[in-house]
Amino acid sequence: MPQDPGSTRIGRPRSEESRAAILDATWRLLKTTTLRDLSIEAIARESGVGKTTIYRWWPSKVAVVIDAFLANALLATPYPERSSSIEAITQQMASLVQALSGEYGHILAQIIAEGQANPDALDSYRNHFVNHRRAEVKAIIQRGIENGEFTPGLDPDLAIDILYGPIYYRLLVGHLPLDQQFAKELPEWAMKALKPT
Amino acid sequence: MPQDPGSTRIGRPRSEESRAAILDATWRLLKTTTLRDLSIEAIARESGVGKTTIYRWWPSKVAVVIDAFLANALLATPYPERSSSIEAITQQMASLVQALSGEYGHILAQIIAEGQANPDALDSYRNHFVNHRRAEVKAIIQRGIENGEFTPGLDPDLAIDILYGPIYYRLLVGHLPLDQQFAKELPEWAMKALKPT
Amino acid sequence: MPQDPGSTRIGRPRSEESRAAILDATWRLLKTTTLRDLSIEAIARESGVGKTTIYRWWPSKVAVVIDAFLANALLATPYPERSSSIEAITQQMASLVQALSGEYGHILAQIIAEGQANPDALDSYRNHFVNHRRAEVKAIIQRGIENGEFTPGLDPDLAIDILYGPIYYRLLVGHLPLDQQFAKELPEWAMKALKPT
Amino acid sequence: MPQDPGSTRIGRPRSEESRAAILDATWRLLKTTTLRDLSIEAIARESGVGKTTIYRWWPSKVAVVIDAFLANALLATPYPERSSSIEAITQQMASLVQALSGEYGHILAQIIAEGQANPDALDSYRNHFVNHRRAEVKAIIQRGIENGEFTPGLDPDLAIDILYGPIYYRLLVGHLPLDQQFAKELPEWAMKALKPT
DNA sequence: CACTAAACGAGACGGTACGTCGAGTCTTGGA
DNA sequence: TCCAAGACTCGACGTACCGTCTCGTTTAGTG
């Protein structure tokens, strides 16, 4: 995911072909193994690329996987433009539950898991998947506070955790499914915590 | 009079000494490595025990770790006997946040992480750490519904996820700390979702 | 192969049943594995006997095997009573080649092989299979020297090596078979080295 | 013009340094242990080489040992150019007895022993140490038959076994030493079996 | 008939080595 | 300068036996 912006580099240029082959192979392999059991060796083998090439451009397995994820699965679930903050969030939460119930959820879970043994991986995850999203919803919540949908004095960070925490909890612990009913009821009930009495 | 089943086992009896040494060493090693980097080989080396002995009694690394966890950190955080369900839960949530903010939280996170690549581990985690706890709080919530503290029609499972999800979210994603403020505010706000309007 | 001759021992006497079971199992296993791959563990398993019992009565794997060999295969090939030394030896050599061409030869070879890494085993082999046989044939050769069949001044030890060495050479190196032709021609030709010119 | 096969191999070339270190360590270890007790693990440890590297280039322990043997002990004992076949063979036999009485004999014995449990090892032994030597002496014997030194109708294979069998017999069974006297007397006497009367 | 004492089966114990896999690094020739 | 190929050291995997040990049980003789 690197590289020298702007200047004209000398020597043989990076092979776009290899880059694509690596990300493709990674994505393909992730469908049949877990991130933990995925090996750089296997990626190199599967993509017909030298191990060195992978090590040259990515610092770690997770970095490759995150790139592969970004290349293959944008995981949009945008916040719809609505007059109401509550409606916008509710709708997005439902989309997210739906999205995470499948393959994407599985891989995201693997990335978070990897992050427990690997601070860089967790950092990377937060930078690519968390921070931007939280900023976005934080703005919407702020707006909700201002227009009276939410309790004044509400801490947006805490609010986000209350709304989204349950989703990741189920994703990672798996005690109950990320199903339609959950997608519908979670926003309904959790949102009550944010509304003024 | 009932006969103790399997009481008189033949052959050399299991060495309690070895068992303890293994769990001790595991716990000790977990403080300096991650579960993923912990190896059976290292446990054997550190505890002065043959690898065979470990494999004889535990099916996997995680199983040892869970036993070590249970032996070293009961992670009590019981629900205090209170007249009010809300008070009982509030208090326990605060204790839990406090407990998970340290070493125990770190190791629990590792176990959940391991579970993402290893269904048996996740199962084991749920059986040892989740199911019992959820049943307990479910009963308290039920009581709260009955005595009017909580909205009739509230799904206890969903309620639990709203209350505790944020804790595990922060534990695993680490975007914000499990600090005192969180321990105080989360129950206050999240509980609002459960109360009748 | 031990035990306290004469005195009346107290305590539970050695189990003849176990002894037989061990030798049987050993013999049975030797037909499908090599001596090297034969394990005490397997003998115990196969004979339904505790490992301890084997270690109590035999100092090593080879000792068991030699006992099993002696119990199951006396490997007679006696020297026939003949007027002529040459005829007696010739006949016995042919019998020996025949005997060693099959299962017994295979196992004897294994024992000699084991002996290369294990002086005790080689000693044991010589005591049980070599010394007595050599003494016997030495006497016959001596007689042959005296009655003029063999050259005066012939060293019986050297003579034995010339006669029998080729047999063990083929047995162990396996470059050529221990077949009927060899059984017939070896004595014919080798004997010429011993006769007076 | 024939193309050098495998000449321009790509990838990192094999490390001659490692190869030498492995053979050296093997040879060194063989002086203090037996082939049976020699472990690949120990060779790797002693030579400072990864186990993988050994397994990459040799299929088995014996293969390494044979290479180490060939590298360290060519065991020349050539047949001197002589007018007389008898003299040539006599001389070489004496050299061989001398050579096998020491370290080389010990290791050769180990290899033959290993061969009893391992057909590939025995094959390897024959290919590297036996076949060529036998062909050589066979030619000399043939010449001896033609020029009247040996009995017409003599089977060279049988002749070789009569001459050399006793040497290997003593080497492997160890009932008598491979000493100077044996080196002198064996050819004298055994040769008589081959000569015309 | 109780008592002693050795042998017995079962099986757990600390070890060593097995042959394999992947990690991350290094070293070639060719593009 | 990049790339593929592939060799390098290292360390862990889970398994098989080693020879020793500790049990409860069995089987005789002796008192």
C-alpha cells in the first residue's frame, strides 16, 4: 500500500501485475482459511510471486489482508441523507448488521482477532475501518443533539459504543446471530438510551 | 449409598504437581507473550514437564490457557444482592469494566481472538465465561421486568447485548479506554434503553 | 532368562503365562517388523503385559528377541555322525545355507545388525549362536587334520571362517542369494582350501 | 552439441559451506556414537544447520553417512598392477583387512547393520561399496582363470565370496580380530580353493 | 487364616527425536 | 532497481517410544 509519491524513481518499476496477483490470491485464500492460518508462503505460492516481493511492499500479513479487503470489499453502508439523525443511524445500523453477517463480517472479525496479538494490526484496522466511520456518525449524533433528537449532554463516543458495541459483541463472541430481527430491534431499543426523556 | 464413579482408577495417578506447574507456567508466560505466540513447547520447557503430559490432559493450547485462567483469575464480579435490578447490574458492570481494564481483560481478549480461527476455542470460551454469566443476568433482568424497573416486552438477550456489548467492543477494538468514567457512564446511559418511558 | 536357582523364593512367583505371552508376541511381531522397529511398548501391548514385567526380566530388547528365537527356532542343523569330517561339514553347511535362506536367517541378520550398535547384544549373539557351534566344528576339523583329510598345520579358526564366512557375507550383504547352488558349490570349493595338496 | 543439463539453475545456489559442515559433523559424531544413535537432529545441532537443509538434500540418515564416508574415507585399497592375479588379490586383501580393522571398518559395519532394517540403505551400500569392487576383482579372477592361475570352471562370484566373506564375517561378528596374522594367512589359505590341483 | 512380599496390569512421568511447515532473510540470474 | 526462484536458519508442531515411577491387585508361601 506504499509508495514514493511524485518523484520519478529509477530502476525497474514496481510490477502492477504482481500487486494485483498478490491481493487476488490473498482474497481467494481467505475464503477457505482463517487469517491466522493464512501464510505468506501460501500467498506467494498461489499468486506465483516471490516471497521477497511481498515482504518488500507490505510489512506484515495483516497489511496485505487489509489491502485485499479494501480492494475487494468496500463495505459501504453509507449514512443516508435524512432529515432525522435517528432515521439515518437506524438505517445504517441495519445495513451494517446485514453486511457483517456474511463474509465481510467474518474477515473483519479475523482482523480484529489478529489485532489482539499485534498492536500494529489493530492500529491499522482502526485507521482503515473505525476512525473515519466514527467521525461520520459522531457528526450525525452532534446534529441530533442540536436539533433535540438526542439528550443534551450526551457523549457521542459513548453513544456510538452503545449503538454499535452490541453488533461487534455478537460478531466476535457469536453467542447470538446477526439476523434481521437483531438488525431491526437493536436500533429501536438502543436508541432509547440516547433520546431525551 | 452411591458408589463414587471412577474412583478407584488404576495405574499411576495423575501428578497434581505437574498439573499445577503447567498452569502456573502458562499463566506466567501469558504475561509476557500473546496467546498466539505461546507455544506448548514453551509451556513444557518453562514448567519442566514433558510435552506428552500436556497433550495427555488438554486437547489444545487454548484449553490449557482457559484452565490457567480459571485457576488464577476467577474474575468474580458477582451480582450483588440488591432490592433493585438496576442497581445490581450497574454495580456489576462497573466491576467488570474495572476487571477487564487490566491483565484479565487482555487475556480474555486473546481467548476471544483465538476463537475467531478456532470454533472449539470460541465454544469453550462461551461455555466457561459467557453462558453462565448471561443466565445469571438474564434472571435479574427478568425480575426487573416483572417489578416494573424495565419495559415489559424487553428481550433480555438484546438487553444484555446493549449493556455489555460496549464493554467488549472497547476491550477488543481498543479505540477508547475501559476507564472509571466509562464504568460510571455506560450503565447510566445504556440502562435508559431498558427502562419504561 | 534369569532366575534364582534352587532356593525357595517367597512372594508371588513369576508368571509363566506372561513369559510365554511376551516371547510369542515378540516372535509374532518380528515377522512383520524389523528388530530395530520392534519396540518394547509394542511387545507389551501385543502380549497384554505391563512394560514393567518385560523390564523386570530382560535387560533389553535384544535379550527378549534372543529368548524368543531360542524358544521358537532351535536352528538345529546338527553335524551328522559320519566317518568323514569333510562329509559331515559339507552336509551341515548345506543345511545351514538352507536354514538361513528363510525367516531364521532374516532374524539372525537383525540380531547381528543390532550387535553393531550394542556390544552386549553381539556378545549375547556369540554366546548363544556362535561359540558352541564353532567349538563343535573345530573338533571335527581337528579330527580331519589328524586323519589326513585336512592339511597339517591348518588353523581350525581360519578354516571355519573360510567355510562359513561366505554364508554370513551373503546373508548380510545380500549381493547374491543363499540358494541351492550356493549350498552345493560353496562346500565343494571352499573345502579345497583345507585339503592337503 | 549437448546442453549442460541444469547448468543455469535459478534461485539461490546450494551452500557448499552447509554441505561441508553437515558431512564434517556427521563424520565427527560417528566417532563417538553409533549410526543407530546418530540423529539428524544432532547432525543439525552440531553443524549449525537447519534440519530442513539436511532433509532437502538427503533422503535419510544413511544417505548422509554414506556421503560423509565417501568424503572422508575413500578406502582406496586398489588392486596393484601385477603380472600375477594371485599376487594382486593377495596384496589387496591384506590392505583391506588392515583398513577394516580400524575406524572405517567400524563405520562400514554400521552401514551394513542399518541395511538389515532398511533395504534402501543396503542397496545404497552395495552400489557405493560393493558392486564396483566386485566387478574389478571379477576381471582379475577372469584373467587368472585364462592364464591358468585358477581352476577352469571357477565361478568368480563364488570365488570372491570365499576370499572376502571371511573378512566381513570377522568384521561383523567380531569373534576374532582382523589382525596382521589374519591378513597374511587368509589369502594364503583361501586362495588354495581357487587354484588348479 | 491372616500376614508378608514379590510379581503383575495399568498407565502417568520427563525426555529425545521424528519429519514437516512456515517464518523472515539472503543470494542468485534475468528483465 | 525489481522480480522469481529457491536455499538458508530457526522454532514449533503433534506423535512414538524410551526407561522409570507409582498405583491397586493378585498369588503364592509363612506364621
